[in-house]
Amino acid sequence: MNLMSIDGERTHMDWAKMAVKVLGLCWLLRKGMRGFKKPTVGDKVKYDDATKPGVTGVLLVNLGTPAALNVGSVRAFLREFLSDERVIDSPPYIRWMLVNCIIAPFRAAGSTEMYSRIWDPALKHTNRGSPLVRYGFEMLDKLQADLDKKSPGKYHLELAMRYQNPDIETGLLNLKRKCVEHIIVVPLFPQYSSSCTGSIHQKVFEILGRWDRIPNLTFKSALIDDPNFLKGFEENAKQFMDNEYDHYLFSYHGVPETQITKGSFECKLDNNCCSSLTERNKGCYRAQCYETSRRIAAGLGIAKDKFSTSFQSRLGPTKWLSPYTDEVVDSFPAANKKRILVFSPAFVADCLETVDEIGSEIKHSFLKNGGETLDLVPSLNATPAFISTMADLIQRVKA
């Protein structure tokens, strides 16, 4: 036996082990240093000297939109949005490959064309051309004015988007500059879902975790919990109720079925399961959607056999909540339902999913298949009923 050879092999093994340990140490140091990339947010804030004590901050948060109307901005938005683990809940490496190698590169151009159909062409270099942002700031200004009139100096409002700008961290920083003692976070989604409301909650926790002093915090989880919230949709629909319709459709943004079944709601994904909203299933997105349809229909006097619920905007080959809006609408003419009125109660502001997907693409297909009329009820946007409801909702929150 060659002892020199054995010693040489041991030496190589020792060096290999040492290299592994060094690499592991570097990885741990890199991982640990991530927490020190940003100093505590409070260290960087210059407080507003004009602020009076006792101010409550309100952060209104919607989903988001591209920073401008161009392929690069749309691609950046898709990457940020779809990289969220709550949106695509696949293993990280699969999600990264799916988003960066398939969806963002190949869908950006097509999505840009869709956005161009709803974007204000005079504002194509800014996100203010997006109706989601435009209506968001209009709502913000009107709501701030309404609250100032009812409770002068008590509230300071900020608008943020979960993805892109104005971002959540900037909104929270602006509230911190006002020395707020209490922050109310209001995700602008009628129903709770993990991929929208849950993602906003998680992001806020992540940011506030770096603050030196965290103020009192209140989250609103689902706007339909407020008894008056859905009256805004009813008010918007009244302009259509003198017309004769064969059917009324309530269309909601879809989510993968796995997001429903993995929750603790024991949802069976059938009509019996979501036939009523109870303490047991009130956190289930699907159950909330069906309850929303029933409440609005009841408020407008629509008979049970005259309306139905469907889900839109599915993405990829996985099974999403069904029935699918496009397939349902295409089947209506053959069932002699040629005049329909569509509601989109998952959105508080008109956006790509309402104006373009339903108001253009699905409507075109419906008419092509023999339909006669498809009318779309506008979203709440910045209507007086919505402003009044939001003001009442905020004022009822206790610190």
C-alpha cells in the first residue's frame, strides 16, 4: 500500500471539505447580510414638522400596473407580479423559470397591445395613463376631501400598488413622516384572496419589520364584510335595470383551484359548498364571490334563475376556478340568452380585466356567436357612493 498516495488523497479530501465549508460560510454570510442591506427605515425619515398629533394613516392598496405603455415596462410588471409566491405557488426554481423564460419574454408584447386599448395615449410614458392608477388617485383625492370635511386633520391617506409604483414602502414612509399613531391598511379588493389581499398583508409586515417603532396596525381583509360596500355596485347597475336582459352574469377574477383547496375552508368546489357564507367558510375566496353575487342580485331584485357566477383571466394549463367566463358567455346564444348584463364585482376600479377582457374580447366573441347585447356595469371607480362607503368604513375602525 502506498502511504504517500493515501496521505495525498487525504490532503485532497481535506481541501475539498474545507472548500465546501468556506462556500457554506460565504452563503450563510450572504444570507445573513441581506438583513443589513437596508438600515432601519425610521433612521432615514425626516418628519413633517407641520403634522399635528393623533393622526391616523390610511394606506389604500390596489394590485398595480406597468410604469408606462411599452414592452419593457410591461415585462417588468409581469416579472414582479408573477414572481410573487402567493400568485404562482410553485417551487421557487420552477416559478423563476416559468416567469423569466416563458411568460415575461413571450407575453409582454401581447399584453402591451392589450394595455394600449385602455391606456390614455396622451399619458403613455407614465402609469397615470392606466385607468387603475387614474381612478385610484381620483378616489384618493375625493376620499381625503370627504374625510377632512367630516373629521378635519384626523386622517392622512396614501395610495400604493402591490407591484410597481407608487409602491407600498413609499406609502408607508409618507405615513411615517406624518408621525401617525395608527395605520389602517385597506387592500382595494372586495373579496379576500391569498394572491391579492394576503400578498399585500405579507408585504406590509415585511416592510414594517424593519421599522424601529411600529405604530398600531389594522388590516381590512375583505371589503364585502362592510354591509354597505356592495351598494355602490347596485347604484352603478340601476342605469341598466330598465332594459330587458335574458341573463345577468357576475364575473370574478379566477385563481388556481389549489389556492382554494389548500386553505382550511374544506371547500368542495361545488354549488352546495358555497351556497351560503358562514363562519366556517367566510375566508374562502370562492364562497365570498358567490355570496357577493347573491347580495347584489337580491339588492336589485334579480331572480335566482336569472343570474349566474363565473371566473375569468385564467393563466396556464393548471385548473382554475370554473365555470370560465369566456366559455359561459359563448354558450349563452345557443341557450337563447342573447341579451346579457355583466358585473365585475372583484374590481373596485375599471382595468384591463373589465374594460378590455370583458368589454372588448368576450363581448366580441359573444356577438360573433349570435348574441345581441352585452352590457358591462362600470366598476366603483370614484363614484360618490363608493367614496361615502369608504369614508364610513375608515371612520368605524378603532385604534
